[in-house]
Amino acid sequence: MFVYQSITGYNKSIIDLSISVDDAESGFHVAIGSGDDGGGALAYSGIMFSGYEGYIFDQSGDFVGGYSKDVTFTISTHIHDDDHVSYYLNNDLIKNNYTTITNKPNRIEFEKHGESILYIAHKADSSDAL
């Protein structure tokens, strides 16, 4: 089942995603993007991560780390002034300025399996609000 959460769009921001997966085999999918495609899904996904059988992949399909059943891990995305994105896995820098987003994020999509959980913390200076 896909679930969605709106967030306030900012020019610069940090979006922390804390994820706990109840079945490593089922995995997860999370996307940070914007808009609604008319059917409820994201119209634009600028940042994506997925996991399957304990492995985590970024939107390029690159293996970036691992996870275990019922052990919370954090993916932190940092959107910079020039719209480049860096991300961290459990506070370790994985990729710096790895992609450029063209739409400011205002929604998060999470493919929820079973009792998996996603917590979202979105931080930015209020002067950066769109």
C-alpha cells in the first residue's frame, strides 16, 4: 500500500526519513517529490530509495547500504541552494551533490508493507519557504 505525506516546500532543506521495515524480504520504497498525478501518486519523484532483502539502493540503482528487520535506519537528504542533493545513511555521507532536482519537494511517497514505519522530519529556515 502506498501512503503519502505532504511537507512544506523549501528552497534549501534537510529531510530526515527514519524507516523501520518489518520484513526485510518485502522491502520498502520511498520517494520525495512533488505534485499529484491525478491518481494520488507523485507527479514528479526527484529523490528515491528502495530496499529489498536487506539491501538499500538509490534512484540510480546504486547499492548504498543495508538494513535489518525492525532496526530503524535514517536516510537524510540535504537540498542545497543550487538544487543539488546530498544524502546520508545513518549520518554517514553516501553521495555529495549526486543529483539536481527540478521541482521543489512537497510530498513523500512510502510503499508500506505490513507494520513498516516511516517517520519524517523536515527542517529549513522559514525564510526559505516557497
